[in-house]
Amino acid sequence: EAQVTQNPRYLITVTGKKLTVTCSQNMNHEYMSWYRQDPGLGLRQIYYSMNVEVTDKGDVPEGYKVSRKEKRNFPLILESPSPNQTSLYFCASSLRASGRAGSYEQYFGPGTRLTVT
Amino acid sequence: ILNVEQSPQSLHVQEGDSTNFTCSFPSSNFYALHWYRWETAKSPEALFVMTLNGDEKKKGRISATLNTKEGYSYLYIKGSQPEDSATYLCASGGSNYKLTFGKGTLLTVNP
């Protein structure tokens, strides 16, 4: 089954304790992206990756890191989480990035609800 | 318009009503407009991806139109059903390979 998986689905942690949220897709997609969803603010892009070893900042990258060593995986790393990073996080992938060559629907993972106390 | 804006923010309709909502986006550097349907406790799912001015897409009772010159898209739902209740998101893709989402329209269909 074609899907995007995220782990963990729920996480409660404390300020400053490094954590990683994994994201994996089995559709051989080139483009992957991380979003956070906060009430009243909509989905905001954190980082995106055009392909292996190619990543770039989205609209709200502060406090996050990413890596894309393999095509299927795109982990989100919070080196020193803070309470303002409490949010619902979504990973998404698409065949390629939107651009001159066309635009492709994004497939979303199930979401990770993170609480930082 | 610098951001992607959706209106109305929320909408309550009766079963059987037809409804529509709007997405406004920057018309400069435009490449694509996406519509997603997001049910509570689930993940957003793609409805349509449109790129050309005048594009019209249809899936069952849901359809969408695109005007890239003036920077807006309409989503129409004909004969709303309770299972159509969801948040409908639009997102605009530009030349920077990013997808910028609006805040969504929350549709509630009362039986």
C-alpha cells in the first residue's frame, strides 16, 4: 500500500531533550516536506527536500533540522525542543516538486502530535 | 495578495444544499493551485491540482475552477452530504518549489 508513515504518532517530552520524528514514504517520491499545524495559523512549511541530499528552509525553520540521506526517509530533528514547538506535525511527499515541469499532489502522513513541557 | 487566503472561515449548510468557497492567491510567479480535503483526526487528502488559467476539475459532486490572472479559485460542492463535512484547504505553488497553504474553510453539513 502506497503510504507515508510517521513515528511516533504522539510524543510528550520536556524542554531541551533532543528528539527525532521519522518520516518514510514507499512511493519513490522525490519531494518531501514537513509542516506544522497550529490553531488559527494553518499548515506552515518547516523544511522541504527536492531530492536526496537537497534540502531547503520553509517558512518556519527555526529550531528544526532535517536530513535526506535516502530517498524514502526525511527525519525531522528538534535539537533542543521548547514549549512553542508544541504542535501537530505532518510529513508529506509528492512525485516531484511543483514548478515549471508541473505540479503534483502531496500525500500526507498521519501526523505526530508533539507536546513540549 | 501576499498570502493564500480562504473564505469563508467556516460554513454551515443543510444536507442537499450546494455551496462554494474561495481561495485567493498571489498571481505573480504562480505555478499551481492545490485543493485538499481534511477530515477531523485524519490527514489532508488531495482533491485537485490545477495549473492553467481557466482549468476546471471535477470529482463526483465536487468541482473547482481556476483564474490565474486575477488570483482566485472556487471550490463547489453540489448537493452537500454530511460526509462532506471537513476542512477544505487550498495551497499555492510558486517558482520557489514551496507550497503555501491557506487556513482552510471548515464546512459542516447538517443532516
